[in-house]
Amino acid sequence: MLREVNKLRDAKKEAVGKYQQAEREVKKLQWEVNALKEDHAEELQRLADQVRKKFPDIEEGQNYLEACWASRLAEYKKSEGYKREVDLVAGPYLRFSFEACCQ
């Protein structure tokens, strides 16, 4: 009985450790995403200036920007980098859930 309790206690400690590791990974990835946003701020500003010049009407410019970013997002979602990032973010949670179900 005592062995079983110790095993459960150890399993709980291990699960908590994995969860905390996953949280640290998510925070790290969020920091990287924020850094990328800062890196692309200049490009976004340049694009916004181009749109202002090309489309004096605000609604037309907004529609153009939405279409431009929607196409970029669609291209990015097809890339290997996107799949790798999704695996990095979701992997620990999915693996933890799967391991918890199997025990």
C-alpha cells in the first residue's frame, strides 16, 4: 500500500514537472513571437505607408491590407516552419495528456 502511494506521489511530481516545463516552453515561444513582431514592425509600417498612398479611401485600404495578410497567413500555414512551431507549442500538452490517459 505504501509503495503504491509513493508511486502515485512520484507520478504526480513528474506530471507537475512536465507541466511546468511545458509552461516555460510556451513562455519562451511567446517571447520569441513578440521579438518577431518587433522585428517586423518596420516592414508593417512600410506596408501601411504604401497602402495609404495607394488607397486614399480608408475602407479600400483596409480591405487591401486584410487580403494581403490573409494570403501571407495562408502561405505561412503551409510552410514547414509553421508546422514545426505548432508541434513545439502543442506537443508537450498533447504528450502530457496522452501519458496521463495511459496510466
